[in-house]
Amino acid sequence: MRSKLKKPLGTLIRESNVDDLLKIIGDEKPKKLISVGDATSRRLLKIRVTPDIIVIDNKIARTEIRPIDIPAERVYKVKNPAGTLTDEAWRTMAEVMESDKVTKIIVDGEEDLITLLAVHEAPVNSIVLYGQPGKGVVVVKVTEDKKEEIRKIINEMDRR
């Protein structure tokens, strides 16, 4: 499973290609723009893009960082230990997709696998962004096919 999840779930945009990222977001006009990860969220805010949903754990490469000051109308805190997907994280992701408010989810544990929940729960025509360490940002366009691919991955995992 680890090797399967190391492969990008979407299109990799190299760190230096900010214009490509802005073009994709501008062209797609996503229903929801979801950012998973502190480095990715920080990068978006630096280029003046505020996602609808921001998922962070106040760590970059498992090292504690100063919390990112992200303006959000709603803030949730969830527990999600490394290498797992908790029911709490799942319920929260499903709930925040129903809101039109900018929402921040702070994860006690690790947010990496929550990318799967974001794609699974996001409306079709949304975009989920997450970091590929040392390479750039992965852009996942949410389609029915992509949701089915993620469903299969999640079904192979143990749920807590």
C-alpha cells in the first residue's frame, strides 16, 4: 500500500512552476479547492490563493512548525494517527464539504492520508492539492473515475 500511495494521485506541478498551478486553478474554476498539508497550504497563501478547505497538522516533514496563520471562518480539530484514517476524520471531511465557509481542519497526528478522504468526499469538479516531498504540488482533479480509484484504495485499508 505504501508504494501505491507514494505515486502521485494526479498531476505533479514542480515547485518552480507557480504559474502552471495558478493557470490550472483559474481554468478549472473548481467547486471546492482543498489543500492538504502545511507546506502546500503555505505555498498557496504566499501566491494569494485561499483554499475553501485547508487541512494541516502544524508539521512539515514530521517536524513541528509554527502554526500557519490561515484566515478561516470555521475550525475543526480531529485526531488521526499516522498511517490511519479515523472515523472522526472521515465524518469531519464529509461535513465540511457541505459548507460554503473557508474551513481549517487541524489534525492531531498526521494529515497525509486525509488527502484520500478529501478526494472521496469532494464534489466532482473540485481540486485537491497536496505536497509531493522534494518535488512539488500534486493537483488531483475530482472526477467520478478518480473517486472510484480512491474508493478502491480506501477499501484496501483498515479503518479505525
